[in-house]
Amino acid sequence: MTEFKRIPPKDAQVLREQGAVVVDIRDQATYAATHITGAQHLDNVNIADFIREADLDAPLIVACYHGNSSQSAAAYLVSQGFSDVYSLDGGFELWRATYPAEISSSDSQ
């Protein structure tokens, strides 16, 4: 069975530029306020639809607040058949510090 990989923001940005899907597992209000540009919000309400509709072989980057919860979510997504899953080290907070121009709010999309 494949395992997820941990990835720093710089490597995640390269994957993102190559078309990797970014999912944000923080709560809806926090996601709406600010998130990685292009990231999809993923929670218990929409995860089944996401899994059903996703390309299981496409690179998938999971982001949370600080890079801890994303590891559990990444492991779960691997168990659901995703083959190329990454947990964003440092989470959204390190991403925001590294790439401040690459964040959006739901109002600006």
C-alpha cells in the first residue's frame, strides 16, 4: 500500500504549478477567510463526493493549519485509493509566510 509523503511549501508549489490538486481541511470559516489560491475545501460533508469524482492518480496536496492534521487526512485519502498524496509541512501558516501572494479568500475568487 502506498503511503503519503510530507512536502515543504517550495516543493508543493512546484507540484501545484504542474497541476496537483490542493485540498484544505481547515474549518469552513477559516478556509473562506483565506486559503491557498485554487485550493478546494474538504470536510466531512463533501469528502465522499470529492473521492468519487477525483482522479485517484493525480498528485494531491493536503493542507491544514500547521501540518499535523493534514497527515491523518493524507493517510485516509491513501486508504481510499489515492496514489500520490502529500501532506503540506508547516500547513497553511508556513505556506502563507513563504508565498504571501499565493493566497485568496472566497470573496476574491
